[in-house]
Amino acid sequence: MKKRTVLVKSSFSNYLKGINLDDAKQNYKEEMQEVLLELKIKTSMLLKKLRKENKKPKVEF
């Protein structure tokens, strides 16, 4: 049983070494920037719509 455990740990360790975390972080960062930009655009559009309906919109976040 110990040999199997060691083999699994070794295989998993090698798997983790093969993963490049910098690429994953960069991809995540780019995705979050896209989401944030989309959110800003939608918020801006909503505020413009509210301003047309009411000159002084009360927006609470």
C-alpha cells in the first residue's frame, strides 16, 4: 500500500511541475479585465438610460 501511495504522490508532483502557473495567472487576469470592461460598459449604458428618464438619478451600489 505504501508503494502505491508514493507512486500517486510522485505522479501528482510531476503533473504539478508540468503546469505553468504564470500562464494560468495571465489568462485569468486577461479574462477578469474583459469581464470588468464589459461590466463598466453595461453600467455606463444603464446610467445614460437613467439620466434620460430622470435628470438626477439616484444610484446606490
